[in-house]
Amino acid sequence: MKERPTVERIVQELFVEQEHFALSIQYRHGWLRTAFVLLRSILFSRIERDRTAYSIRSGERVALVIFENERRAIARAPAALRVDRVIALEMKSLGIVRARLGTLGAARELLRFLVLVVRIKGFRYLPRSAHPALGWMLYKSFCSVLSDAENSTIVTTNMIHPTSIGIQWAAVASGKRSAFFEHATTPGIIMVDRGYDELHVNFEHTRRLMVSKGFDAARIHVLGSLDARARQRVETPLRNIAICVNSYDTMQSVQDMSDEVERLGARVTYRIHDADSRIKEITAEAERRGFALSFARRLPFQEFLEGMDLVLTGNSNVIADALLAGKAVVYYWAGQDDMFDYYGFVQTYEVPSARSAQSLRSVFATLIQIANTTGSPSR
């Protein structure tokens, strides 16, 4: 029997993402925003007419997803994951909360959570409690859903977002089986075992990292393989280069990467992550330099990669996608030391890397020299 989570542990973990200096970049805190999110997503949420979205049948194996990249990952998940049904939740309108708890019940549970936040975390956390509150409300809602779903299995795809944490703890508290399927490569800093019965990861190096973090190796299943060193080549001349940007990259890093590739005379495209709040700023930078733009929500990355000769990026899972597609990758990170090689790709697969604008220029010079003289794989 798995140990049931305490209320204190659940509340603490719902705030983990926003308390990490790097993971909290996307959070915008404040009383007004918190009130807006809670009113929109919970108290004024839309309840679907089709109530099957708010129930799980006995013996059913159900994947619960919220973000678009999670939906895409589940859609192409291998048969080994054995998903019977996918329930896509809309974070802007979590109708399942009012459907299961009722409007007054939802209001009471929300008030209870805010009191718990003050007791466990402190009053100063209240203005930053919007997304943790959504995680708590999903926890309570799925405890209700799963009470009637004997022998069911819940599949989540995120190990750090409060909503996924809430659903996972609901599965554990209800005594149901749970599985983790990584929608993107899982970095070591977010690996926490919350009682998963199964963990399905993309690469062997992720399995090894999980085992080093204390996960039971017998529960971890590797879905794919990656031996990128034998395939990764730089083809010259470089005609099309992608700079993949997300919120981990500072604008100075974006400019460093842009300065380097601009002098190569290639056609350059900024690929912008959906969650990046600086779209206007990055768009203006692209217009100033004459670069093209690509948005993750509009074009799948695999299609975007087809016309690219090289991908330049920082801490992003696109490294794995590019390596799997046989594309050359250069990793650039000028930020804090403990965030270098966030996903473990650089060390495991010998991805060329740079930590300053000057060393980035040296990396490109070396890659091009190798390509022009020997044509051997980049290292």
C-alpha cells in the first residue's frame, strides 16, 4: 500500500515550480491576477453537457492532459502506454471542479486551501497562489471522480506543474494505479517520486538519472533510443538555421546567438515557445534583423525541422527532437551554472556547447572547419 500524502506535503509541492528561480520565470504574481485566474478557471468555469469528461469508468486507463504539447505527446504515444481514453482539461475553465464539488462546494474548498496556504506557507504566498489553487481543486475533484473508479489507472505527463501534481496525488490518495509518461525529456531538478506505479521515459539517460534520484528501476520503462553522435553532421554551406527560444533564454542570450548566426549569411528563423511572454520583443528583434518567425502552436516541430540545417538553442527539449531527426545542434547557455545542461543531452550525447558569445563563435568555427575538411560527425 502506497503512503497517502499529507495535506502539508501536497500544499508544499503545489508551490515547488514557482519557488525555483528558473522554473518560476513564467509566473506572474499579484492579487489581481490570482483573483482573475480563480474566478475564471473555477467559480465561473463552464460545465460541459457531456459529463463523461468528468467521470472515469472502473478498469479504465485514462491520460489527463492540460497543455497542447501534452496533448500532442499523448496522441503519438506508443502502444506500450495502453491508454484507453484521453481527457483534455482546459486550464482556463476547469468545469470538472464545479461539476464534482458544486459551486458552493468549490467556493468552500477554495477558501479552505487559502487558509492552508497561510498556515503552511505564510500570508505572503496568497498573491502567488493561483496555479497552486488550481492544483488543489483538481486534487479534490479527482478524489471524488476516482472514488467510483475501481481498478483504474491515471496517466499524467508532467512532473512539476501544480495541476499534474494535484491529479497524481488524487490517484495516490484514492488508492489507484498511476503512470507517468514524459511529454518532454524530464530534467533531474524536477524528478520527485510521488508514488508512480509506472514511469515511461523517452531515453535511457533519463532512466539512469531517475534511478540516481532514488526511483525504483523496475518501474521505469524506456520507450525509445537515441544514438545521436553517429548521425549528427553539419552540412555546409549552412543555408537555414533555427534559433529556438523559450523563457529560460535571456534576451542577451538571444542576441548573442543572433549575432553569431547573422554573420554566417544563412536564413535564420526564431522558433518561439508558446509560453514565452516576450513574443512582442522577440518579434521586434526578428524584424530588426530580417529573421523569420515560427510559433510552436502553429507548426509541429518535426515539420519545422525539415528545412533546417542546424538548430541553435538553450535549455530546451528541442535538442532531443533535432537529434532524433539527424539535425546538427549547438547548445548555448550563459546563465547560472546549476542550469547548464538542464536535460543532460550535452554530456550524454556530446552536443557541441558554448557558455559565452566568444566561445560560441569558436564552436561554429570548429564545426564548419570539420565539415569542410573531413565531413565527419560534429562532436
